Amino acid sequence: MTTWTVGVRAQQDDYEQALRLLSEAAVRKHFEPYVDIVWDSPDLAVTEGDPRWILSESTDPLGRHPWYLALPEDKKIAIGMWRQANVAKVGLQFEELLIAGVMNHLQTLPNGSPEFRFLTHEALEECNHTLMFQEMVNRIGMDVPGGSRWFTAAVPFLAVAGRFLPAIFFTGILAGEEPIDHLQKGILRSGQQVHPIMEGVMRIHVAEEARHISFAHKFLAHRVPRMSRPARFVLSLAFPVTMRVLCDVIVIPPKQFWETFDIPADVKRDLFWRKPESRRMLRGYFGDVRMLAEQIGLMNPAARLVWRLCGIDGEPSRYRSEPDRRPEPAAA
Ligand SMILES: [Fe+2]
Ligand SMILES: [Fe+2]
């Protein structure tokens, strides 16, 4: 056996061992949405005029926009309920896409594959997340659509990538998981008061999502260096584009939102992404992903340019889940 094959074998062993540990963690600690959340508890009741639905100034850009701040309280509450229900709805649509694509990927795996076991645990957890997000939407009582029309129409086709283009598929999954996780961790860390339904759902989600994000990072770190040079180059360019397009699907509310509440087009432009602070927030979502791209050889001069054109360039995180607290570099 050559030194090279010994090295490759050792990397394969490390990868398989990491997946085994993730699978064991999924067995030891997981949640059941209809056991761990007491939906009918009076504390979780959704009542009229509850100010805890008002969007936060610190974590939601709309929450600190002067237009929103000037609204009467009942309108602020209605917008807050709609927005939070819609984020849950689009989140569950992403999870449905993940489950569908993962099933396509699983059918290609050989017997004994540790990816099979971990990804099946992950799909089970995602099914539970869709249950809890949908329950939350139903209880809030706003008939929200989730993602924009093009996205919901494209879901069945995007899921095919799980089978034929797994590296790009898991890039897309990360593009959905990272902004939601970043947003939810920001809310939980800020200590702001949110409705207990939101808090319960977010705590479960953040806990389980850590494993999913960890898997997606490990999967890409394992697979990308084994791709051919041209394929890796194409992925390096597609990577930031996928991140940006899918991030917009998650964080920009669909057309119905702006129409229902008669929100001026100018407010939408400020938030997505005209104001410097909103652009900073957008870049902040992707610190961990930039770190990953650096580590697995997906940063090259052309890719850096695409990251910049997509508005998601910047410093990579120094470690996973590093809070986005570093000051902005001074303008040149
Ligand atoms: Fe999830
Ligand atoms: Fe997930």
C-alpha cells in the first residue's frame, strides 16, 4: 500500500467515524414535537393583541425600520405574526426539499454506508421539524404561503440534485440551514422576549440543526477535494450563487406580505439590501460558509469575485457559530 492510499484510507476512516458519532448523538438526544412541546398549555396560547409578536429591533431589520416603528401596536403585532409564521413555513418547505433530495441520495449508497444511517436520522428529525413548524403556523392562524412561487414550483426539480449532483445539493441545503440557524441563534442569544411557541420551536430546532450543519460541512469537506479540478472550479462559482439565491428565498418575504400590509416599495428596498446595515447582516449569515469554502479549496480569484458580486464576501468565521461581533473594516 502506498503512502498516498494509506492517507486516503485514514481520511475515509475519520469521515466514517465522525458520521458514526453524529448518528449516536442523534439517538441520545432528539426531540418529539408533540411530546416536548405542550401545545395546549395556557402559556402557549395565541391570544389577540400579544406584544410579544412585535418584531425585534435588534434581530429583525424590519423591526427597526422607521416605517414599522411608526405603526400602531396592533399593526406591528399583525405584521410580526405574519412574518414569523412565514419564516416557519418557508423553513418547512426547505426541509421538505431536503427530505426529498436526501431520499434520492440514499438510494445511491452501498450497504454499510455510514451516510445512510446519519442521513436517515437527519430526515427523521426534519420530518419532526416540518410537523412543529406547521403546527406553529396553524396556531398563529395566518394563512402564509412560505417561499415565493418560483421556489415552491421548483422544489420537485431541485430535489433531483440529491441523486445526480450531491455536492451542489448539500451546498443548497447549507444555504437554507445557515441563515435560519444564524437568525434563530441571534434571537435566542439576544435574550429578547418572544412568544413561548417561537422560543420552544427555536430551541429544539437550533439543537438538532447543529448536527445537520455539521454533517453538511463534513460531507462537502470529504467530497469536494476528491472532485476533478474542472468540477471543483464550477462548484466554486456555483457555491456563492446558490447561497445567495436560496438565502433570498428564506429571508425576503413573498409578494403577498408586501401587498397584505401595504408596505411601501422603498421600505422593501431599504431592507433587502439597499441599506449598508442590511448588507452587513446579509454578509454576516455566511461567515461559517466562507470558512468552509476556504478550508475545502473553493476559494480562488474567480470565486472571490462571485462572492463579492453576490454581496456575501467578507471575513470567514474563526470557528463554527462565531457570533458576528467583529467591527466592520473601515472604508478605504
Ligand atoms: Fe430543520
Ligand atoms: Fe436541518
